[in-house]
Amino acid sequence: MHCGASRAPTAPRALIDAASSEDEDVSTLAGMLLTRSGSRAVKQIDRAFHEGRGSLALIDVLSSIQTDEARQVLVRVARAAEHADQQAAATEALTYLDKLAAFKEQRDR
């Protein structure tokens, strides 16, 4: 009896689509849920960019997740996104993550 099992694969896609919603409340909540999902969300976000469904909001989510896997997706987007604004945002997110890492390293000395 797995009533919800057939809907499970569509849930991440729905959150990814919702993260790019024009409704600020919807996009904020979706972004928060994706960020909390961490690595599980990174794979779905990566797929969204490959399918041409990437967005600036998803770049923000990746930078908030702050894992090596999320960083790798940001690098790919910075190098090969379909839209210049996505490339620029991914590059900016990588710069932010580098500065954050440097700050943490200096703080921990």
C-alpha cells in the first residue's frame, strides 16, 4: 500500500518549478525546502539546468546548500548556461562561496 509512492518523483520537480515562481512567497518557500534537502536537491537542480529549466532562483539555492556537489553544478552553469544572466549569477555565487571559505579559514586559525 504505497499510495504516495507514485507521486514522489514529481515532488522535487514541482519544488524546482515553484522556486522560479513569480509569487515571492511560493518561490521563497520552495527555495527554503530545496536548500534543506541539500544534496538530494542538487541532483534535481542539475537536471533542471540540463533540461533548460534552470533559473536564477536555483542558483541562489545552490549557493545556499554550500556542498562540493552544489559548487560543481555552479561551475558548470557558470561555464555553459544557456543564458548570460545565469552564467553571471553562477560566477558571482562562486566568488561569494570562495570569499566565505577564505573568511572561515582565516577565522579558524
